Amino acid sequence: MNKGTIFVAPTIRKQMLFQRFAMLKMFLAAVGASMMSAALLVLCRRNLYEKILNGYIEHNSRRGVLHYLFGGTLIGLGMVVCGSCPGTVFVQVGSGIVYSLFTCLGGILGTYFYYAFVHERISQEKFLASSLVLRRLCDVLPIPSTACHVIFGLIFLGIAIGLEFAVPWKSDLNPDLLSKGTVNTDDATGHFLGLAAWPPSACGAGVGLLQLFFMYFLEKSLGASSAFTVFAAQVCRIKIIGQAIPSLNSFTYGLKNYVALLFALGAIGGSAISAGLSKTIPLGPENGTNILNSILGGFILLLGARCAGGCTSGQGISGTTHLLIGSFITTASIFGGGIIFAFSYSLSNSEWLFQNL
């Protein structure tokens, strides 16, 4: 994600205005590669995939259409406000964008707010497996699930590659990033590892292949926002707090919860190594936002992610990989909410300075 350059706030915000396309290329490639990974797992270990799928559906069985619409819209709004998303913020921290620490703080506060005041009020009885949001595309279309994975995976990968030709990745880079690093292999430390950027579609495909690792070795789907929940839940080890926020207790212990934290730490460390090799660390404050917007945006992001049951990775990549209609609704709401808010704000302010939103 560091090499894909989607971790800088202007790239995320300008994607919502269709002025840059690195984020869209990377996201589509990630979904496509993730779907191909799922198809491979189904062919090799069908029982394992079905176990993971059923666990994912169980996780979202108390959420209806409004949860996905509202939560997804909040995520999109939060992405524009703080120029980040629950997974990207860890890459920002590793890249030395100081304000990303305040985004993390806002995310933790948003998590506490959700579980203390929102979760019990909006949780519903379990929906039937036949309900719209829990149905899969392969249930609606006359196509077997494996074929559906392959067909849609190739479509998403094809669109991402097509965008690379329509908008060459070197013409879509952040100027400040280029001023610090290089995209010329002859000038880079360690050749391609020292480049400031790689093609976003290639980086996205790499992120999508992580899905295979998560499902095969960890028996779970890829997701980033759960790291905030697990971190926030650690205070529940204190008995009085655990009693006050009982809905957080299940995130306090367990290997799969700890894996979420390790994933976040790995993203921070990997980003720091990448930025160090490309000599782009630390990036200036113009690649982030101010303190207020970082905290507010982080708060909105995680509130939305908890309402929707996942973020751009948990719902946008993993949920769509599982072909769940609810996840497609969430993903459409994320981008729809972000695009509408970005255009509305830019029209009301002709001098929209990204770092001073």
C-alpha cells in the first residue's frame, strides 16, 4: 500500500473528485486478485472456504440494508475528512505522517462510542440466510460460485489494468512524494524496492493475494478495522470497564483477535521499511490533514466501519470476494458517500486546500 501511494490524503480525496485514480486502480485490482484467491481456495479446500464464508455471514447476520447504507456512507465521509481509511492509516503512521496518529485516536474514540452507545441499540435479531443482504451473487445469477469468482475477478482486474493505460500511473503520482523519492530504477536504492511508487494495480493485486494467506493459514477473511476494536477492547481486562461495555469483551482475548493487532503492526513496519528504502520518510504535513479533521475523520470512519461490519478491506475487499450482496451495498455507499461529500464541499469552497479541509 505504501508503494501504491494511496496513503497520502490528497490521493484519497482527489479520487473522490475523479482527479486521481490510484486508489480506484488499487482497490479494483485488490478485489479482483482476492476473488481469484477465493476461487483457488474453493478448488483446493472447499470445506475450509465454506467454513470461512459461514463465519463471515454469521458475523454480519444481525445487520440489515440500513446498517450497510448508513455505515458505508459514514466511511466515505470519514475518508474525505481525514484523507485515510482504517487500513491506510497504519501505512500513514509507518510513513511518518504525524497527523495519522490523531486519526488513530479518533478511530479508537469512534470504536468506544459505537460499542458504548450504538451497538445494543441497532443490533437486530438474526436475519434469515435467505434475506437480501446475506444472499450471494451466485444465488441470484445462474452461475456457480467458483465461476462467479473467476468471472468477476477477471472483470475487476481488467478494469484496473485498463485504467493504467487510460491514466498512466507515473502521471498520477503525488508531486511531494516525487520530490523526495524517485521512480527511476537506476537512481533507486536496491532497484525496485527503493522506488517511491509502483503501479497501483500491481500493488492492489498484492493486497488481494493476502486474502489467500489469511484464509488458508488463519482461517479468516482480510480486514483492517477490527484492529481498532481489538486495541480498544484491551481496557476490558479491567473488570469494571468490561462490565460497562460488555459488547467489547469478545474482542479482548483470542488468537484471531491478536492477529488483527499483528496485521496492523506489520502494516506500520512494512510501510516504514518501504518509505525508508525509497527515502520518502517522513512525508510533510501537506500529505495529511490538521489535528481536528484527523480526529473527527477517524471517529467517523470507525463508527461507520462498526455499523457496517467492516471497512474498505473487510467489506469492500473480503465481503465482495464472498459475493455477498450486503457487501456490494456497503462498497457502493462508501464511494457514493465520499464522492457526494467531496463534490459538495469543493463546490461550496473554490479554494479547497486538502490539508485545511
